[in-house]
Amino acid sequence: MMSPEFPNSKNFNPVNNPSKLLIGILVAQTLTLAVYTFLTIGKEGWNLFPIITSNISSMTWSGQFNADFSCYLLLSGMWIMWRNKFSSSSIIISLAAMIIGIMVFAPYLIYLTIKEKGDLRKVLLGLHL
């Protein structure tokens, strides 16, 4: 697998090469959420879904945030399936992304960005080009 050609750090301009900036952000998000999740599981356990549904049904800002976030998770999963024309592998990846979130979605985007050599048009449109 070839990685995209990126300029060296001192000449880097995110306007001219947004894929390098994107990969950096995605790596940071993945690592941050992995650590945060690990610490939260240690403190709260695996009791996530009852908390989310309780928050949503409470009609509070916490519930509103969880409902809004759930929409983003659904949208990201639907995009993964659409991008790959609903192949069986895309359905599996999208289900994982909808449940696990950025810890699946960000590495998937990193993979696509490297695979498509930084061409964000190809990353976004996939098989629809």
C-alpha cells in the first residue's frame, strides 16, 4: 500500500494538502477517544446503551446531544454503505462504525485517504466515480 506523498513538515500548508491535515486530525481523534473510552469503561463499565436511551427519553440537553450524535453515527454508516454501493463488506464496516463511532470511522477514513493517495474526491465518492 503506497502512502500519499506529503511535503516535509516545514513546508506543509494544509490549504495545499488537506489530506495530511485530515489524517493528523483523524489519528488524534482515534487515540484520544480510545484512551477516553478505556478510562470510562474502567469507571462506568459497559453500561452504555441504557444510559443513552435514558438520556434521550429525558428530554434534556444531554438527551438532545445523544440524539444528535446518533444521527451522525447513522449518517456515517449510510455514507460508508453508499460509497461502496452497499457491498457486504461496507455493511459490516458501517455497522461497526455506527456502534463504535470514530474509533472505527477515523481509521477507515485514514485507510481510504492513503489508498486514494490523498485524492479527497475519490475518498468521498468511492465507487461512484
